[in-house]
Amino acid sequence: MRFDIISLFPESLDPLFSISLLGKARKKGLVEICLHRLEDYLLPGEDIDDMPFGGGGGMVMKGEPIIRAVRGVRDKNLKGEVILLTPQGETLRHRLVCELADLKQIVLICGRYEGIDERVVELVVDREISIGDFVLSGGEIPALAVVDAVARLVPGVVCGKVPEDSFYDGMLKYPQYTRPRVVEGLPVPEVLLSGNHAEVERWRKEESLERTRRRRPDLVQNPSH
């Protein structure tokens, strides 16, 4: 799987892509993460942004540099999509992450300022994604979230049982405990010390369902999430 990230500040992402699971996955060649500086696609004398037509505050990122960048990094021989990170996009959920994991290349556009020229969306964007109903200074943090979530589904990236994570069965994950058995008077549930694997599995399923009903009832009502 290849990720291409187009950004004004790609250096802000590189350290995070070099550590932990993503760093190991890159070293093993399981995922390829390529960072592209948008300014490298400017023509001589061209600016990265300009005032919006119709007036209003702030600046808008010009469309032509972004379009050139996308066309320069997208490999048409790979099954892929170009994604714009924007508050106006579809909310990133596990179902969508699974869809993206089937791709071979994902190109992520990180916006800044007041947004980007709409013609970028019309000409080169396949999908718009949001990570929540709030506004950030740019698309770099959402891009990191997309890469991290999707890369976890690439075979070999996660050593543990990925299907036991939250949302994989439509519910939140059950409570977890480790040593010592008692922390400030709070003991580990006895069932987890019983050695009875069937009982442990039953307890985990019950706790997972109860936690989901209490904290995220929307997931129980809308299992497609």
C-alpha cells in the first residue's frame, strides 16, 4: 500500500511516520509513505494562495498547483483514490477505513487557510473525508489519522489480533487489565483470573456490548458504522 501526502508542511508529518507501527511497517516495506511539498509544484512567480472571488476574509489555496501535484504523484496503474481532507467530507468510520484498505494507492490532499479552489474537487478528487465535526488549522492531522487507521489493516503491520480492536464487530472494546492484580484497592475481575477461556470470552462480549450501549448507543442503533 502506498500513501502520497501533498502538504505545505510535510516535515511536520515525517517524524510521526518514522516511529512505532508505521515506522516498522515502512522499514519492512509493508507500506510506502511519500511526502510531497506543494510548493515544489509552483511555477516561477506563482503564489500558493490568493484572495477569494466574491470577497471575504482569509486566503484560498490556488487550484493549479494542487492539480499538478496530484497528477504528478498519482499512479494510474494502481487501484487508488485521491482524497481531500475537509470538514465537509464524509466522516471517517471503520467501514470507510475498510474500503480504503482495499486500495493500492491513496493520495491525500492537506488543505490550509480558508480552503482550496473548488475546481480541485471537480477535476482530481475522488472522495472528501472529515475526521469529525470540528475545524483544524490544516489537513495534516486528518491525513495522519487516515494513514494510521488504514495501515493497521495491511497484513503484517499489526502483530496482534486486529479484529479484537474497537469497531471491528460494531462495538467498543471490552475493559483490559494487567499486573498487579490490585491497584489502589481495585482488583482485576475474578473471571479473568479463572483460566476458563469460555467464561472469559463470554465476559468480554458482555462487557463490550454494555460499554457500547452506555458510551456509544449510536453504534448499537446503526451497526453499519
